[in-house]
Amino acid sequence: MASSVSLNHPWWHSAVIYQIYPRSFASTDGPIGTIRGITSKLEYLHELGVDAIWISPFYPSPQNDAGYDVANYHDIDPRFGTLCDADEMIARAHDLGLKVIIDLVPNHTSDEHEWFQAALEAGPGSPERNRYWFRDGDEIPNDWRSVFGGPAWTRVSDRADAVGSSWENDRQWYLNLFDSSQPDLNWENPEVRDYFDSILRFWLDRGVDGFRVDVAHGLVKDPQLPNFSGDVSMVHGGTQRPPMFDQEGVHEIFRRWNAVLGEYEGDRILVAEAWVDPPSRLTRYVREDEMHQAFNFTFLATPWNAGALRSTIDESLRVFGDVGRPATWVLSNHDVVRHASRLGLSVTGKGPNGIFASDEQPDAELGLQRAKAATQLMLALPGSAYLYQGEELGLPEHTTLPNEVREDPAFFRTAGAEAGRDGCRVPLPWSSEAPAYGFSPSGETWLPQPPKWRELAVDRQEDDPASTLQFYRRLIALRTEWNLGEGSFRFIEAPEHVVAGISSTDRGEFLIVTSVDGQWILPNGWTIAAQSSDTISRDGRTVIGSDTTVWATRSDWLRSDA
């Protein structure tokens, strides 16, 4: 199956976008990362070669869910800095040619948001409560489960802060698909829609280039609130979609937002975090008048198996091409086990929801080898690629965090059954000999760093041509030089254990090969330009081994200086 992408598209069509998790990127103060810390490292990201940064939430928040519980969408949490710091960061990023995407959290607010506090005070039947999903009843309204574990409903009178308040005897329930401190908004209410229009304009006026939309598939619920006991971690197509996810009404919202972005100069974008499968259903979020991109979580969740990879890549290129949008590719983010560890487990794919010290431990060497091969395959594909901070250093998951330092609500709401996401959120190592490995001048970190990260610090890798950091820099530079993100890709005949194809761009044709399990001989007429692991020479031929990706050019191909 071939997928072609024409040239002269907007920047996001083939961008490499780097996710910054601000709590853990870089601090200029104490144990939590800061906006000024981000600004101080923008040169590093420019040298890495990425086109844009996506910043996870930095709004005022009680941090019950690491900032995804927003108390005020029009400001910066003092722990991270100020609006002036954000303005300076955006300006500096633009000076370096980097676009800036920020997180938008529209499915729910914090329970400390002024709207929810007003709803508690106003009582049942009030306009204030109609901004959320409040319901009467002696019994819980339905059997919906929180994504973090436990019921998705909280009774007002059961809240710890109800004692001595005006709502101490309030028997209404409110919906929280995540933590009880994250009440879901009612998007049928025009006030909610107008409010988020104002939020978009506030940040667009400050110069941001787009928004990554959290839980984009969850804004609209079936108003009948029918029971549903199925799995909601990945929403599958068909007639039995969960009544709280992937409802038709979400598309009207995104068409409205698309029009708001259209009021501004430049190519501003909306990116959907929508756990929707199959990809053909996900593409409905990126129709021409809706969003611009949607994360391809099907690719992230694909097992390390050549047949599965071919199938996912083929389907992704086909269905996104059908709606005239680029595919996106992602292997790690702040919600999943880092792929350098996930691919070192006996069962690959999306992986567990965190790893305890008592669980199966990843094979670190195998995991990194596969991670580099998977990344090199990903960066060769047409469309846009997303990187998660620290993957360019080959950082593994922190699998031995003590339970007493964990903060993820998923750990607490499952009574410790799930380790949660803290292991992929540990602060980055910048300097091997500095306190906190250079993360903060105080030597403090909000989560402890594993000692083995000393060897993976940026300063240990910057001048080492064999390092993972230099590997990423070379790949991104070649991807840009060869224009792979704007090319076409077609599979070629290869053994079952191999993913092999030709990327055709305005710069030439390039052979992309990933050998998953076994060896394959590089075809005659091709010369390797980049490889994730060493190859061997046998009888004058180049042999590609297991868990290895190579990019090759035709032997008579000469690079152009154009």
C-alpha cells in the first residue's frame, strides 16, 4: 500500500514535536520544573532538531493529577512561574523557529475551580450545577467506572470538605470519569462552550501555535447515562461505543474550535488525544473542518511483531490519507511505560499501567535496542512524529519507586493494584555530577531519580557519537534533509520477520528496513546511511540482525546541497 503526501503543506504536516512534561523537564528553583527551566533548554531542543514543543499543563492546580486538574485556565501555576515567564518562553521558542503547543483540558476542571466551588454553594437545581453532571438519587446514578479505578460518581456529602459546610447534607452525585477532584463538565451547556472559546483566544493572543486536547473523545456523554461495564481504556468502533466516550456531539465542538483558530494568522492547530480504535474511526476527528492531528495510539500499542507493525502502518497511512490528513506516530508519552522499557518485556504492546519492583523487570539492553529500532522506523514514516522528553537519552522507566513517593491517582484509586504513571515522569538528568543530575539548583526532585540515570545524563551523551542522544540528532537531521515526513511510503517484498519499504521524496528514494526477529541481507545497490544497531558483513554482503532498523540510499545517490 502506498501513501503519498504532497509538498507545500503547513508546518505541522510533517513536524517532529517534542513533549515537555513541565514538572520534570528542568527547574530553576526547587523540586518541580519551571517555565524558565524550559526556556533555558530551548537551545538544546533546537539542536536536537525538533520543529515544535508540546507542553503539558502548567495552569494553577492543586496538582491532584499532575496539573490535569485545572483550577484556572487563564494563568500559570506559581510553582511553574508567571504569565510573563510563559510569554518570554513563547517568544524565545519562536526566535529559534520552534512552534509552541500547549495542553487544553476541557473534559473536566479541578474541584477547586471557581465554577465547581460555586456549584457546591449554589445547591441542587442551580444554574451553577448545570455546568457539571450533577444527579439526584439515593443510589449511584449508574455503573460507570473511573479511568483511574473506582466508581465514576462522588456524592457531595461524602467529600472530606463537606463537614461543616452548607452542603454537608447534600445527597447529589457528580460525575468524575477520572479522579473525584476532577468533576466532568457538561458540554451541553452553552456557558461551557463560550468559556472555552475565551480560553482558546486568551492563549492564541499570547502567541501559542496550537492545543493538544486532553480526552478529546470524552466531552459529550449520552444524556440518558445508561449503564456500561466494558473497558474504556481504548474505545472501539461499532454500535456498542461507551456512552461516555466517542459520542457524535464532540465533532460539533471541534468544528467550532477550528473556526476560532481560523480567526488568527499562521497555521494554528488542534491535536486530539482520543483513545479511539480502529484508526478509520479516529480519522473522523481530523476531518478538514475539525482537528488537524490525532495521536495514533494504535501504533503505540502495536506489539513488537513485524506483521502487526506492517498492518498498523498500512492501515494508518490509508485511512488518514482518505481524509487528507497526515498520519501521526508516537511511541511514548506521560501516560504509558517508556518504550525503552516496554519493549524489553516478555509481552510487548501498550504495556502495563506502570511497573512495580516486584513485577517482571524489563531487559534494559534489549528494550533500548528495540526502542531505537522502533524510533528509527517511526521517524522514516510520512506524517508527524511525537517524542516524549528523555526518550532521546534512552531513559528507561523507573521501576523501583517506593510506594510512599507515588503521586499518581491511579495508584491510590486502585488501592495499589496499579503502579500508575509516576515511573515515566521522573525528572530528567542533565548533568551527571550535579545534585539531582542538574535538574534543579537546589538538588531536589519531586520524584527520586534512579542512580543509573547518571550515565544517561545529557552531558555524558553530548560528545559521545555512540550515544542515544547523538543517534536521535542524526536521525532527525536526516529525516529533515531527506524530507521523509513529506514523502510516500510503499512496502516491498521481504520475509515475514521484516518490515521493509521505500520512502520516495523530492530528495530521492530511500530504503527503510526493520528486522524484528532474524537476519536479512541488504539488497544489492543500497548503502546504509543510518542504523539503530551494528550490522555485520558476510561474503561481501551486509547482514541486518534482529531488532535493528536501517535507512539506506542507492549506491549511486549523491546528496544535494539544495
